[in-house]
Amino acid sequence: MIDAPSVKGFQPGTFAAQARLEAPVLDVRDLQVQYPTREGIVTALDGLSMQVKAGEIVGLVGESGCGKSTAALSFMRLLPKPGRIAAGSITLDGRDILKLSEREMRGLRGPSVAMIFQDALTALDPTMPVGKQIAEPLRLHKGLSGGAARARAIELLGQVGIPDPERRFGQYSHEFSGGMRQRAMIAVALSCGPRLLIADEPTTALDVTVQRQILRLIRELRDTSGAAVVYITHDVGVVAELCARVIVMYAGRAVETGPTQRVFTAPAHPYTAGLLGSTLELTGDRSLPLNAIPGLPPELIDLPAGCAFAPRCPLAVRQCQEARPALEAAGDGHAVDHQVACWLREA
């Protein structure tokens, strides 16, 4: 195994609703997403496979540009043009969403799958009061009357930590602070109690107190409804606390997957170890420089022939430069649970 600093306060997320874990809510197989450009084809996702079962929270972690948000938009079928799903399948509660019409997909967004977008400023409609944006899916998908939808929207605004929710219900997004807009976006996503919740950096603009409230809300949704959750973040501490399993991504591919506690305490990929090593610990010596992974992620249009991380890896050998490793069982005796794409996995 590759040594990495311990994650302070590590408490692996446990998930409830065990009886609902038999079949996956989300089943992704060999997903490939491409963007045609003048310079050539950019493969933003290359062969991503993952499952998320009811009552389970799975974390996607990695540097910016690794494909996390592209994966999330693919699960919602909201890829911006000219992006396209070139190969693979995405199954939601047994339905292949790539075969659905846009009208059928609109019926799923809200009660079946919902997303907390990273940029609430662009995700919220500036021409509609924020409260109505929360109430609208309740009327469309849940059949609530205008009054009942309004009452529930006000309740949700309060639950996500927005003060004076009755007054805020009629205000527009430009009247909200950045953190309040993000909380409102979370309320929109939670409104219909989706079967699958995709949270793309949902607490980035929030202070630590509100962050705790939001994480608690996500757990409550999972516990009460058995929802499956995909949690996307750069914060390995949040993943350690919230997620039962983690997928570490690099250059559009999963490079390590497994139970969060095992992956974070015994990382098998040098990139995972580098992410953990660059995490600031409050109890550490602040006079020492923060460990950082050298170099920059590769251009997706010009990936190296071997392992994409090899140019930045301190342990790379010739084989790493020449051939791309497959995602296979880590050499720790946990073949089913812990997988890594690294030629050094047996080390």
C-alpha cells in the first residue's frame, strides 16, 4: 500500500435503509462522453462504471477537470452541446435513460433524479421569485395545490438555513447572497424527495455551520426515503464523514474505488495518496509548506499513451509510461471492494 497522512476525525459514513440495498438505483456501465472541437475529440469521460444503491452515498472526488461534473450532467442528461454520450449506458431504477425521449426525461427530473448545481447564480431563474422555483416542481410532480406548495417551499427554505423564509419566498435570486442562493438551489433539488440526488459541490459557498445543516439534510433524505446520493466534492474530509464508498477520478477515468475508510486509510494509487497528502490538518505544523501534487492535469485531447498520472507520479516506472492500467483489484485481499488502476497495485 502507498502511505498517506491520516484523515483527522475520520468517521466513515454509514448508510441506513439496508433492506433497500438489493438493486442499484443508478447503474452506469462503460460511460464515454466526448466533446468535438476544432483540434480534435476531447474525451471527458472514458469508461466510467459505477453503481449507487438505495440508501447509499457515493463520493466522486478529484481535481477540477477530472470529469466529476461531466458525469453528473450525464446522469441528468443535461450535457451542454456539442457534448455527447458516445458509448455506455445509464440505468435509473431499471430504465435506460439514454433511450428516453426528452419529454420522458423531463418527467423524471425532480421525483426520480435531481441535482444540486455548483453555480446557483446561473442555475436559478432570475425572472422568477425563488420561492416559486421551489414550489413549481411540487405542483407539477406532486400535484400539490398552490397554497400547499407555497407552505412546503417556505418550510424547505427554513430547513436549508434561510432566515425569514416567508419574506424570502417572494424575492428574486439577485436579492440573495451567494450562500443563500446555494441554499435555495438545494431546496429546489430536495423539494420532490428524489430517488437519486446528485450533489455537485453543494456546500462550496457556505460557512461551516450551514455546511453541517446541509450535510444533515442530505443524510435525512437518505434515511427517510432511501434515496441514493452521488456527492461530488474536492473536500476529502466531507467524503470521509458522509460517503460509504468513494470513486477517485483523474483525467476522465476512475483510478481508485472502494469503501471510503479503506481507500482513505490505505490508498493504493499515488494520486489518491497525493490528494490526501495535500489536505490541511488543523493540528499540523502550520510553519511547514502544504504538500502539493507536482505539475498539472493533462490536456484531455492529448493524453499520454500510458497512465495519465505518470508524468506527475513520483513512483512511475517505464511500464507506467507505455501502457494504461485497467481498474482491477488492489493487492490487499479485498478484490471485490477495493479496485485501483495502477501498475504498482501489488506493491
